[in-house]
Amino acid sequence: MKQYETVIGLEVHVELATKTKIFCSCSTEFGGEPNTHTCPVCTGMPGSLPVLNKQVVEYAMAVGLATNCEITQYNKFDRKNYFYPDNPQNYQISQLYLPICRNGKVEIETEAGKKFVGIHEIHMEEDAGKLIHDERGDVSLVDFNRSGVPLIEIVSEPDMRSAEEVIAYLEKLRLIIQYLGASDCKLNEGSMRADVNLSVREAGSEKFGTRTEMKNLNSFKAISRAIENERERQIDLLEAGKEVIQETRRWDDNKEYSYAMRSKEDAQDYRYFPEPDLVPVVISDEWLNEVKSRQPEFRDEKKARYVSEYKLPEYDADIITLYKKMADIFEEATAICGNPKKVSNWLMVETMRLLKENSMEPDDISFSPDNLAKLVKLTDDNAINSSVAKEVFEEVFKNNTDPEKYVEEKGLKMDNDEEGLRAAIEKVVADNPQSVGDYKAGKEKAIGFLVGQTMKATKGKANPGIVNKLLKEILDK
């Protein structure tokens, strides 16, 4: 069998985190009753005129700068004509001839090493509405709440050769955009969507094969499966002496199968022409420099700083900075309590455990840095012991409860009263002669049982350090 190489390029659509839509003042908030976030502009009513949202341009510039693009300081919008039921105007305002960003690149890292993926362009455009298929009534309904939500489309060069490289590229883009605050990039809510353009060719060939485009990919796992499936489908066709047809295919992740939707359009099919209702966008040097000055510290720099400034292990810094939400909590909590290692430990161990148990993502964390810092301070001050701290943290994680108030209300403060604890320990020693005998016979582990019994007798509130010290004093008499 011949050896084949996979050639992959991506079109990544990202919904921007503006409060209002790209050309009107309707809300961009996810959800809401169907067709309630709408107006004459975003529902395409005759005579309505678009007004460009300045924040959309600034977010697009910021993403372009972070991905090493050239910023097109004179760019303009074009009208892309097509006729789908979720497209109220029968056209989309996009950018074809002079997109806002061009000729960028991002570095990715896989098991095979580092490489650059080129970015052909980034352009601004409006999102379409959403079709909701009601199988019971055998009808499709349209919700225009998403119509007019601002998008950037990031078009890569066909530089990727495997699903692993595609996922590394998407993860890098997602982190850059999240750190910028330009989008939450939630694939499950559609605020980041990727269309995969894929072809195969004989290994060593310079000529591209016929590509297909796959849509309906809403998770990294679905993207990986779709790439592997389409690669095998195209190779099977070529091995059977058949041709690959240039078309758009829809991926069904439940069936792990793609099927043809329509033949792939070219630009001329959309009858592009300059958007007559919008003037060109002129970006001055001053405006561009202002956006540059607001660029944040990105993950790679942040990770290096956590190791040097906070003395975190590289592994901890790597995990924490992988999620902007977690990095923000880490920095704010550390600034409050001044104990970066303990804050890191709570995030790396208990937070990750509870996220996994509750099938949550780090972006879903709802507790405040202030409450995490209070918990760290309670343990630093020996106000609560480690087992109580875990109980308190679960409450903080679930309900963002103030740990100081919770400890006070539940009576969980650690008992540091040596005289009171001595009486409790003497009773435990008197009640457990077998363990006492084992300890005196040289079995050091027996003391662990007696510590446990003391903690049980004090309802977990005893200071373990004091318990161990007093136990040894009593047993060694």
C-alpha cells in the first residue's frame, strides 16, 4: 500500500466577548428565550443600517498582534451573499479583500517537537442565527439571538499534518484568546468552532490532493476522531481508484461518521462585493500602539515568572497557567495570603480532584480567590487542621462559602488546649491497652491508631501536632 501524508488547514470561528453585537446594540449573552436578543438590524429588516462596534476591531487587532500577524491599517468589509434559513439578510457582512490581520504564525509543540503553523488571515464578520430541529414536529425553527454576534475567523495555512498538531494549534489559540479576554472559547457553547479542511497526498508529493471541509465539530475529541475518519475515507477512495470530491461534510460524533452536505463553494459563488453600508476601517498608528500597550502577560511568560518569582515547581506552573481562570485565582489568592505554594497545592490537588469528580472544567470554577486565601490563612494560623480544611474547601468549592464564617458556625476551630487534650488522650490510652502494649514492644505504628482514636474522640478538632507530642509523653513515661 502507498504511503500517504495528511494535509490540514483550519478555519477557526471565535465569538468575541463584547456585551453587544457587531453592528447593533443587542445583547450577546448566551442563552435567553429564542428571538429575544434581536432588533431590525440583526434580523435583516429592510432599511436598517449597521454601525460597527469599536471593541470588535480592538479584539481582532489584539488577537492579530498575539499571533504575530501584520495589522491591515486600512481594511474594509465585504458582502458575502448566500441563502440559508438562519441568515436573515440573505448575506453576511465579512472581510474578503482587505482582512484586518494577515501573514501570522504561532508556535506549537507536540511529541515530535516544535513547529510553526502559519496564519493566512484573520477577518471580522457577523454570526448567523441558529436552526433548531424539532424531530417530533418534523420542522426546523430559527433562533436569531446569535445572529449578528461578532466573530473573528482565523484561517490557517495548510501546515498541519496530524490530529495531534491540530489539537496543539487549537489549544495554543484558545489560550492566547482567553488570556486576552477576547472570548471564553467554550466549544460546547459554540464560542469557538473549527472547520477542518483536509486532503491526502502520496508521501513526498508536492501537489495538494482534493480537500474536503468538515463542519459540526464542537470538541477536541470530535475534531481528532473526524480527522482520523476523513483521512481513512479519502485513502480508501484513492486506493480503490476513485476520486475525492471537493465538498463540505457534516460530522456526526455519535455515529463517528461524516456525510456530504453540499459541494464546496468557491469565492465567486458568494458574489462578494464591498459592503455599501459601512465605511472602511482606518487604524491609526496611535490606536494600534494603544492596543499593543494593553497586551497581557501570556502563558509562556507567566509560567517562567511563577517558577522564578513564586518558586513553584515547573509542573505546577505548567498546569496552573494552562487555564487562565486558574492562573487568575492563583495570583489573586497569593497576593492576599502571601503563600504561593499552599495556594498552588489547593489548586493542584483538591481543586483538580473535585473538578474531575464533578465532570467540570477549570473554567467552571466559581469560588473566589478571597475565600481560597482565607482558607490558606486558617491553616497557616493553625485555626483548623488538615482534615477539617478539606471539608471546608469542599464547601468553598461548591458554594463559594466564606471559610471563616463556616468554621465559626460549625464549631470547627482546632483545639489547641493542651490540658483538655491531655485528659482526652489519657482516656484513649486507658481504653486501648493492646495498642499501648504494641507501642511499648517497639511497634511505632501503633501510635497512629491512638492518634486516630484521639481525633475521633475530639470530633477531628484536635491539633495533630499537640496530640502526637502528648501521646509520646504519656506513653514514654
